[in-house]
Amino acid sequence: MKFTTIILFFSFVLGQSNDLQFDWSGQFGMSSINGRLFWNTDWTSGPLLFDGTFSHYPKRYGKNIITQFSPFTIHQIPLTNYTYPDSTYITTTLDYIRGDYNYDKLVIDVDYETARRYAGLHLFKRSYAGREGQFFHPLGLSTPMQQSYKVDYRSQQNEWLIEAAAARFVTESGLPDSGDANGLLEDEILSTGLLTQSPSEKLQWTSHFAVFQQWRRMDVSWYSNRKKQFINRTRWHQQLGGPSFEGLNPLLGLDMNMQSISKNDSTSRNINWHTLYAQINLMGFKTSLGLTQIATKLVDYIAIDFTKSLDKFNIRALFEESSKPHHFNLISFGDGIVKNRFAHVKIKSVFGKANIGLTADYSSMVYDEKEYVTFQTGILVHTKLFKQFTFSGSYFNREGGTLLFDGIHDIATFDLHYSNKNVINRFALKMGLSGEGLLNREQSISFDPIDSFPYEYMVIGSNELADIWLLNAEVAVTISSMTITWSVRNILQAIEPTSLKLFPEKETGDFLIQHNPTFPSMGRLVMFGIHWTFKD
């Protein structure tokens, strides 16, 4: 399936994402987007809606979900541009990877494409024991820790567009615990979505209807509630676009949300919030103005999107001020409304063989009469070094306050890539070496990996943490339709005796990485994989 998401995110609009994994499998972790910690934020993957109360880490659900990931934006419906083939094709893709500590991942994708229709089936499963066996099932069961099943459909007939998807996500994972046996996390999600768009004659109607249902249960000593917890969420977003008048492109939108959460017999919440807005495009500024009703309260909504091309420079700027209910775990504190502001500017240009981008980001959250702020600036570079070598790198300087900031003040990354499509007329070869430096870290918050929210706590003594340097490598050999891969995460720990000689100030264990005290430190992860693609 070939598509590009209309709401561009990591590569342009949102620019930069920082992923802090709690384990190398991708099951647990937290992310920051443009310097802002990603929590209590709803998101979509194509037509599918994910309530962000407890589902804060998209990487858990597999590559197909991540590919179409987009943070929730009130004034935009997550349509995709899709290129239909001239003929009928059936493409089957199989990915299988094995690695250290019982790592086992299987991905199966089946795509059926015609000149006007697409249908897909996507299956994903992941198993992983962890470096200390912390993810083994406490009952000794061999079930995968994560399973994802998704079907999607797209049709374009007589200028009518229909895009639908349904998915089921099953988590059954052990959790680190202080007793003889691991704890247990059970989590199941059912998400469905339907996108519809009418022909563009005079008035054009666009609709996104989505339902999200989740139940989960924890049985672990450090989590007190062992009862089942439930979330039911419905979203219906509609837009009515009128005929263009001197380039204004007027549009009227209504975004309706309903949420019901229950954690036990006495702790629950039922709340609705709706936003009515109007949008026009004036002098390159796409401006949306409206009002949001949360329960009985009324707050303003504004979004501005600007794009401009000047010779070699491309400029993109965004600003949004929106409000939503606070995170459910903060139900007993303060005002029930959280006001969020987000601003992003990115300038891109090409100098010779180099693509260069400059970014600046500002985020704020007002909650319980307190304002939390983050600010980030950065530079991104991509260039072709030689015929078969490319280099990508970035550097970001970040500042922020608790509840929005992950505590990392400087981030440096690089990716050196080699690609040769014809080695001695027999196979294609790709090799990559990448690195990430998390520098000038401080310990100002902790993040609850189960209830998905950060919290402040008192740090005794210095809150400075050691810098982290993560090095990874990958080799891929392709013969016909089969690709064989080998990769290693955290090279410095994998070759620790040599690393200690290169860095004499380090001690044994210093190359282990830990981003959350609930989970043991991460060592290396060496993986072998096979990728097959069959096309009929």
C-alpha cells in the first residue's frame, strides 16, 4: 500500500520525535514530540482512533500502526493520499526476526490492489523475555506479549471516497515485580474507523467516525487496583467545505467526542467535549477559529497553518491553542480542563547535495492554574557523501518544565548509510551505523508506565544524570525477493570489555541503559531477520 499521510508529522510538520524505550522490544516506553512529552494526547492511525489516556506509546502496536501515526489535531481529518495501480496486484510481505532474550517478532501483510480499490490484512505478534526475564508470563504461558490484527479498505468510485479500518490489539505481558513471580498486564483494544468524502462539486462533505474500546487489568505488587478498567470513546468529526471565493476556501467543522472511563466501582468519569469551528485560507494562512464545550464550560479554539516557498527555502509554521479534559488519574486535583498551546516553525533548504532544516518549537500546558512550558531549537542535515554513502544528523537544544519535559537538554543523532543495489551482479547490500547522544540529562519527573502520566517528586541531592550514548548497526542482504538482516542495539554494551578500554573513566555496567526505574536496565539486543515479498 503506497500512501503519504496528509497530516505530515515527524518529517516536516512535527519535525522531531525522541523515543525513550523502557525495553528494546518496543513494548514499553515514552516519547517526546518537538520537545513535549507525549501523554494525555489522542492520536490516529489512518481511520483508527486511539484514546491517549492509557495508550501513549504507538510503537507497542507494530509498524503498520506507526506508519500512519498522527497526533490528534482538531481541525484536520486524517485522510491519506493513495496512488492506485493500473492493474490488479496481490502483495504478501512476511517479516520474521529472532533475537536475544527470547525476542521473537512476526509481521504478515497482505495487500490487494486494483485501479479503484484497496484491501489489506495486517498481522503482528511480539514476544520478549527481557534481560532479567521480567516479561515472562507469571503462569509460564508461551503466549505473545503483544498481538495486533488489522483489516483496512479503501475505495474511490464516482469521486466518492470511503476508507475504513478495524483492529484488535491484545497485550498479555509479564511485569517486573519484587516477588518470586512476575506481575501481569492484560490489555485489549478494539478500534474501528470510517472516513467518507463526497465529490468536490460546490459543497464537499468530509466525515470521520471512530470508536475506541479498551479494557485492561494489572496484577502486580506495586499497582494497587487489580480490577478490570474500561474506556469507551467515540469521535465524530465532520467538515463542510464551500466553493472557493477568491481563494478563501471556507470550511465549517464540528468535532464531537464522548468518553467513559471506569477504574473501579467508585472511580469513573463520563464526559463529552465538542468543538465548532470555521476555517478560511487568507494570504497563505489557513486559519481556524472556534469554541470548545467541555461539560458545562466554554473555551476558545484557534489554529493557524502557514506554508511559503521562497526560491530555495520552504517555510512551514503552525500554531494551535486547544483544550481538553485532564488526564483521568488527575481527577481529584484542580480544574477539569487542560489548555494546550503548540507552535512549530521549520525552514528547509537545499545547498548542493545537502538538505538542511532549522526548527523551533514551543509548547505549553495550563493546568490547575500552573503553566508548564517547553522550548526546543534544532538543526537537521541529510547529504550524499559519495556514490553509495549518505549521512543524516541532527542536534536539538531543549528546555522545559516538569509534566511536559523528559529532562534531556541536548540530543545529537547521526546515521551513516551505505547502499549498493548490485554487488558482483548477485545481491544488494545495505549497511548502517547510527548513534544517539542524550546529553545534559536531569531527573525531574518520573513516568507511570501503566497509567501513562508523568509526576513530580522530590530529588534528594543532585538531579543530574549521566550522558547516554547509544550506537546501533544493521546489515541487510537482498537476493531476489528475500532480504536477510542482522542488527545490534547498544554496541558499546555488546563489546563492553573493549568499550572500557576506549573509555577508561567508565566502569562495568555503565553502558547499560535505563529510562524508567520500574524496568531493569537494558543491555544489548542482537537480532537476525528474514523479509520476503511476494507479488502476483
